[in-house]
Amino acid sequence: MRKIDLTEVLPDIVLKFQREQKGTRVPVFLTLPHNLPAFPWADNSLEILIIKLFDRAIAVGDIGKPIRVAVAKRKTVSDLEALLNLHPSHWIQLRIAMQSLEGLDDCVQQELEKSGYNSEDKWETENSADRLIVYHPMNQSEPQLLFWVENRKGSHRYILLIPVKEPATHAS
């Protein structure tokens, strides 16, 4: 088990993509809290997923329209905790908002399946394109990653919610 520190991982990924962009650049705005805790993760699958998400977001995003990325620590997500009977010490929330004709849904599903996660639980809201997909590591029943999708006429918002069970260590 290793510790993931998104205050280090995300700025590196954003900088890498900004350097590699050719032609008209897609602006990326990143919001990180100062005291975001590092959290345990089994392997490098989360970093790979985030890199693939950025790659896909830049590829399909409307030229000149910003991609907004924000990370937050949430003490509770009571509706989800009750629905899933899950009670982590806290949650890490990674939100990506963008405008495009295509979304990131398939990219997330493919990358998580490649990394050994499956999604047996899916919920969709009535009369909208909003959905919640719960991903489990293979051979485990407890969720490790929740993916909330909001699609509204070319405007997309994706939220990865990571339930953190162990006490967190603060990033320096």
C-alpha cells in the first residue's frame, strides 16, 4: 500500500499536459486545498486514471474553453454513505468540469477495468443524464471509487469520490 498525495500528483500532471499541448491550448484551472491529506492506494492505477482523464478531456474539450479541476476533502457524503452502507473516515473528491460534445465516461470505465476494477452498482436519476457508478476492486465487495457523472447540453461534470478508511497523513 502506498500513499497518494494529490497536491503533488495533480500539479505535475497539469504541467505535463500544458507543455505537451500543440496549437491552441486548452486552459486548465486547478484548485487544491493547502491541507489535503495523502491517502492509501494499492498501486499506480489512480494516477494512470487521472492522466487518461486529462488526456481525453484535452482531446475532446471545446477549444478555448477551460477545464476546471478541483480537489477537496469531505468529512461525509451522507446520502452515499447511507445508500452504500459505507462509513469512511473521510472522502477525497476530485471534480473535473468541462465543455465538449463528447464525455469522459467510457475512458473512466475502460481504465478502471484495465486496473482490475468492476462496476456492479449503477444508479441513474430520473429525467436526466446524471449517474453514479460504484467501482470495486476485483474480489472485494467494498467500493474504492465512486464516479458521479453530470451531462448537460455539452457541459460535463465528473466527480471521483474516494472513500478513505485509514487515518490520513497530511501532505507537506
